Amino acid sequence: MDYKNLIVTSANKKDSFYAIANKVDKWWGKTDSQISKIDDEFSLKFGDTEWRFKIKEYLPFEKITWLCIKANHVHGNLADIEKEWLNSELHWNILDDNGKTKISFTHKGLTPDLNCYEVCEAGWNFFISKSLKNYLDSGEGNPHFE
């Protein structure tokens, strides 16, 4: 089963969408470019780890999908994880929820049989449920910077 997460925020759909599309550095980590349409690309780095994403779906204020087109995942002594995200898809759906905004996230291809799953699950739990939510609710996220 693919990794999934769901948060509800007081931020509106527009701000939520732009946080995912253009403010990744405020809640996850440093990126090399902004995106605004299908086929745009950006990279995110954590030390020696780097992922590059291509935008596959871009429906403002509703949905965005990132396709991982380059993966070099390095984490401690975990073996054979470098390319595990390659060709995986990160789906973000943004919905109205009784005056709040619901963000549904699915990392298609991030499954419990992968060597990185436990580390990635913990990372996503933190970066989505804590950092992104805090950024949307208060303007203060907890991104990873070195």
C-alpha cells in the first residue's frame, strides 16, 4: 500500500496550493527553482541526497502531481535506497472542508517493501503533519536545512 497522509488546515486552498507548488523551502527543504506549469522541474537536496521532480499535473488550487525523475537518496547505513523513489509519484489533492482546507497526499510507489520506507514514512509524517501544517496555520514551518 502506498504511503498516504491527510491534514486539515485553516489556510485557504490558494495558499495551500502555493505552499506545495512554490514554498517547499518553507516546510520541507531547499529547492533550486519555482514551478508554475506541467513539465516544470525542481530539485530538492538534503546533504548528499537529491531528488528531482517533474510536474505531471498542475490544476491550480485543486491538484498537483510531482514525478520523481532523479533519485539519489542517502541515509545513514541504509542499503540500496538510492533509487527507490525513482519514477514514484507524489500526489497532492486540495479540497474544501467546512471552511477549512483538506490536503490529501499519496506517495505512489513508496510502499512498506522498500528499504527506505520506515525512514521515509517518519520523514513524511513530520514534514506534512507538522512542518507543512504549521507553515500553513502559522507561517512557521520546520524545513530541513544543512
